[in-house]
Amino acid sequence: MRVPTSRWPARIALGLAALGVGALAADRAKEGMVTRADLEIVDCLLPGQVRMLGSTTYLSARRPVRTNAADCRIRGGEYVAYDRADYKSALRVWMDMANAGDPEAQTNVGEIYERGLGGAPNYDAALIWYRKLVDNKEVPDEKKSRALFNLGTLYEQGLGVDKDLLQAMNFYRRAWGVPEGNLMYTSARDREVEDLRRQLEEAIAEKNHEIELMNKQIQELQKKSSGDAATLQRLVSKLNEERAASQQRLDAMPRAAVTAGAGTTAGTRQPQAEAVLPMPTQTGAGVRVGNLDFGRYYALIIGNQNYDQLENLKTPRQDAERAAKVLKGKYGFTVQVIEDANDVAMLKALNDLNGVLKPNDNLLIYYAGHGYRLKSDKLESGYWLPRNADRPPNDTFWVPNEQITSHIGRLAARRILVVADSCYAGLLSTDPSLFFLDKVNAPVSPEYLSFKLPKRSRLLIASGGDNPVLDEGGAGNSVFAKAFLDALEGNEAILTAPALFSLVQSKVKEGAERNHFAQAPEYKSIKGAGHEVGDFFFIPVSRART
């Protein structure tokens, strides 16, 4: 949810008596002849195809695909209707092709284990499948991008493996397709190395100080024949082991790379002039910058303000309408706005994009409305709440993050950015945020663009993490919407997603504090939706020639 104050969570109990309104579920879950179940994404096993080899006819193996339930049925496929969120059902669909060595299937199996559909994540199993693909030298890195990126996130967070930021960076580098000697990578790696080196040196110095103090205490206690000296000696032994481990890590760390050229030394870089990008051109086929093709730009904007059962909000419609105006007028997006949408309308709008988007297109999904979360012993789930949402805990008509992610993963567009202004919006992704190669404060270079453009991106800018957010406070907009749209309106250059986030983050925090509220936006990738370390670019129409 978005809150003018924090009063709605305290009133949840008052709405529990209204759960009986779900009796009309069959009628409310339909819009025309399309049902909610038709639009939900499933792991579908399609039948084999009849093929001919010379004069011989044969039936090919069955093929797994992620699609909506209606499409799966139309194509004669099979899926499990009632436990499709269970990882065992999903694994049955993909496992045969994964065992046969198909890169996409192997990555999907790893993601199924990592997400722990319906249960706890199995990071050990996920690592096995990611590594099986990544270690296969016969498969080029461009077909391993998702698996490489996923491995990087596990090393960054220390999930199933010891936390290792340098190892994570190397996997990200390979996913991005950057050579190991590339200046952008080595500069970022050197900064990370020096930061880790500083942390280890500080930790070693602190342990040296503790050991020195304890040794003095031991000497005093030994003079008094105190039994406490033995206890302190055991603590000193433990500290010595920890210090030795830190020293071993420090000694094993690589030194900063040396940049070729006279007068350069380790850890220093020759200043380079920033290349001037050509003026963008815009046609019906999309936007180009020099010989780089950015494709077409689309936006789906959802503003849910008036609710059947929940407390109405005050700003989502204004936020949606202002976002549509900015994206269409300043950046040339083709925009679709839906307001006060029920669950079927929301899912249908996402599903219908499959008939519009092409592989080199860009899509921005902007959601403003209530959000919620449900916790169980095994997992925590986030939701976007449609107009017809019932009060918690009745989630019949809620739109779960799992379905949003699945729809996004199915779309052909290469670059997708989700901007979610709702409570608990950060739950749409649990990814870390080590975007070490994403330039924030410097102009975008041709080299950066040439590496980033070919890679798929599935990115999230959330108005807050696992917390409520403000509905007001932005002079007619929410605090987040004002900061986000002000940044877009004031921009006159090619703007990357991380650069946009850096402009928004501090403004939201400041705006929330003025309203006596704590709110911290988040920037993440959306795993399980096909992210490959790409980026999202905003190019003002004012800079483009038609």
C-alpha cells in the first residue's frame, strides 16, 4: 500500500469481517471472456512436432516453454493447473532439456532451485546447474549470460558459497561480455580491491590492538596466578587465527592493474577525454545514436487510486497522468495508461504486450497503487493490489510478484525497467545492488553503450524496500513520483537507469523526512526474468533529429 499516514495497516483487523465479499469471485475474476487463470504464466510442455528427414517422418521431442495458460492449451501443451508455483512441477517441464545440455533449460532449472518455488531456496542445487553451464567450454559466454549473472549475485551475497565480491565482479564481467583487460572493468575492480584491502587492513590492525591488550592482561593475571589467564589465552589464540585468515585474504588479493603508457604506475589511470556522442535520430523504427540502434520505446502505466474494498489513495492518477505526459512528450514513448484496473485488466495489459514488443524494443512499466506482503514460514511474497483487491489476508485477486516477473521474463523487449511506487515494492526483487560497471556521474561513453545495448535488462526502481511508502508529500504527487518525474523532466542527455536512480534516491529521502517519514528507494535487477546485466536508457526527443 501507499499511505498518507500509517493508519491503514492498523485498520486491517476492521476489514477482516468483510472477507465474505469473496463469494462473488467467479464473476469478479473475469473481464469479458478472459479469465484470470487464462492469463497466468505457466511452465508448459508443448507436444513434439512432426518432421521429415528424407522420406522418413518422425516426431520430435516435447518442448518446454513459459507462456500463459490459455496459449499452452491452444497449442496442445500440458501444465499442472493447481501446483504451478511448486518447483517439482516446474522442474518436470525443463529437466529433460537441461540434462540434454540446453543452456536456457539449464539456467531455468538453476533459477527454479534458487527461487525455491513454493518452498525454501536450494542454493546448492542452483549452483550445480549454473556451474554446469558456465564450465562448459563448448558454449560461448553470450549463451551463458543469465547463468553468469546469477552466479555473480550468489557470490556477492554469500548464498551457497563464501561471500566473494571479486569473484562476483568477474562473473558480472563475463556476463556483460567485457574483456578482462578492459579499462572500465579494471578500474572498477581496482576500486573494489582497494576498498576490500582497506577493510582487511583495518580489521588486522584492530585485532593486533586487541591481542596486544589481552597479552598485557595475561601477563598481569599470571603474576597473580589467576585462572582467568587461561581463558584470555584461548581468546588470543582465536584472534590470532582470525588475524591470520584476514592476512591470508589480504596477501591473495590482486594488485591494481598497470595501465600501459609512459609515466603510469600501478593503481593510476591516464585521464581520457570523454568521447562526444553523435546527435540521436528518431524515426518510426526507433532511436539511433550513430550506428547504435536503441529500438522503439513503450510504456505501460498503471494508476490504481480508487478501490472497492480498500482505502482510496490520493495521488496515483495524477502520478500516472504526469508520467504519461513526460514519457510521451519528452522521450517519445508510445504510452498506454490504465487506471483503477482490476486483476484481469492488469494481467491482460502485461500479456497483450507480447503482440507489440520486438526484440530490440524498450518497455517501462510504471505502477502506482497499493502494495502488500504476506509472510509464511518458508517465504515472503509481495503483491500489487488491483482495484478489486480484498482486504488481507484474502489474496484471491491480488497480483503476485511471481506473476509480474514471469510476464516480464516472457516479453521480447530487450530492455525493461519497472518503476513501482507502492508499499513493499522492493520485494519484486531480492537481488543485490553491486552495479559496479554502471557509470553514474560521468557522461555515457560509446564504449559503455556498445557493451550494454546487446544485453537484456530487467531492472527495478522501487519507491521503497520492504516497507510502507508515502502516498502524498509531493505537491500533488507522491514523494517518489515527484522526485522521479522531476529528474526526467530536468534531464537533457542520455540518462541511464542507475544515473536516474542516483538523482531520485536522495530527493525521496529528503521529501519523506520533511513529512516525518522514513523512505528509501531501491535499485535492483529482477532475477528470474532474463536479466543479462543490460541497462535502460532515456533519450530526450529534444536531442533527437527526426
